[in-house]
Amino acid sequence: MEMLVNMDHWRRLCPSTDLFHPNFFILVLFCVVRPAADAFKTPSPIDVVIDQSRLNWNSTASDVTFTAEFHDFESDWTPIKTCIETRFTSCDLSSEESDRCIRRRVAAWRNGVESEPVEACSRDGHACSPNFTLTAAPESLTVNLKRNHNLHEEHADNLKYWIYFWKKGAQLENHRVTLSSELIDGLEVGETYCVMVQFALHWKAYGPPSCMQCETIPSSSGSKRAQIIVICSIVLTIVFVVVFAYVRLFKSKKIKEILRPPYTIPTTFREPLPGRNCPFVAVSLSEEHYDVVSGLTPNQPRGV
């Protein structure tokens, strides 16, 4: 009797320990069913990349088939007829229309269970994908967008950029809409952040996104050192230019006097010879030998 009273008292204090409590069955069901569901889950394709005429991907499973789908600006996702339940890891798109900006994705199938579809990205500059580069700085990352794209001429400012960014290893959560290069600040130093960019036309995704690029945010010490080096280089260049201009404009005569050798020409070399009005001119002796004529005697007298 005393034991039953103690058990009732313990159940009132800790109801979750009661084997017949509803929460206990829910917890057991969750722990048993979830691993079983994960065991039947089909792994998604990886490295899904598109170029101008081919769709390529990889997979971590060997017992799956793949189905590729396309999506243009006005329709929903539709299977590509030549790439339905295929075991290949590529799809030829040469027969598809190439003059439209079409998005494509790939899903894996195993035992009738579909994986999460993965949208293809462009790595080599697709005609409908943005071109961008990343510049990392302390606590910030700059997405440099290149606007020399044919789609800008056709759609002007109706064509925008969707910039997706996330910390490496985390899920894609943040995105921004912009018309030009974007500065993302407030990032953690030492962490790696990844960026993916896609066109948006009238606030709808347009064309395949560019494949992600990742950069590590540097510390401020390295940046300060680089800034000091740049500032010192600029200051030294300015000082050199100022000194050179000063010497060239105001001190060139003084420098010539300093560089003149310590020799002077005697004044006698500049004075004319006595009885002559012309200055002394050095004449070199002729190499020809001759006799000096002292007088001339005519053969016949004059007037004869």
C-alpha cells in the first residue's frame, strides 16, 4: 500500500515518466519513424550545371534515375521529353529553343520517391546569366556586377539582379534586389560567405542563376597594413614630383654650376694677337713639304 502511494506521488511530480502518458508515445513514434523516413529519402543531384547546349550533373547514389525539367518566363515546370527517367548524368539541349531565357532543374527518383529538385546554374557565362565577381573586405563583401549584357539593352531597368548570400555551411536565407553592384556589410571576420546572382524581370526569376562564388572575410589588421602601404606610396610619389618640379624650375642653374668642372680658360686665349684684329686661330701644319721662295727675277724686262 505504501509503495502504491509513492508511485502516485512520483507520477504527479514527473508525469512525463508515465509509460501511458500521450507525450511519451508521440516521442517514441517520432524517434522511430524519422530515421525510417530518412532511410527511404532519395538523395538530390549535385553539381547541376548548364552551358549553352548541355545540362550536366552528378549524384551520390547509383540506384536512381533522373528527370530534367524546364521553366520559361510564362509557364510552369515541364519535363524535358528527352530527359525523363534517364540513368545518364547529362542531357542534350541542342534541340531545345536557345533564343529564350529558360530555367532548368533536375530531380532524382528511387522506388517512386522523388528527391528535392536542384536548379541548374551557369558557370561559364550563359547568355541569360549575370556575370559578377566578389571583393572581400573586413566585415563586408562587395558583389561587382557587370552590366555589359545584351539583356539590359532589351529590358533596361525592368531587368534587376537577385543577389543570394549565405554563410558557408548554412542554408540560403538572405537575398537582395538591386540594379548595380552591391555592398554587403555586417559580416563575421574569418567566416566564408557564398553568393549567387540571378536575373529578375518584373520581379520574377529570369534565366538560370550564376553558380555560387565564395570568399573569406579578412581581418582588419591585414587591411590596415595594406592601407598604410598604399598611403605611404602615394605620399612618396607626391613628394618626389614636388621636389623634381622645384629643382627643374628654380634650381637648374645652380645645379649646373655645381656640376661644372673646376677649370677655367686663361684670358690670354681670348685676347687678339698684337697688331692683328682677328683673334688667334690655331692652324694645323700641312703635311706637304715645300721650299720657301725668297725672291723672283723676271726673264724679260717689262715693256719689251
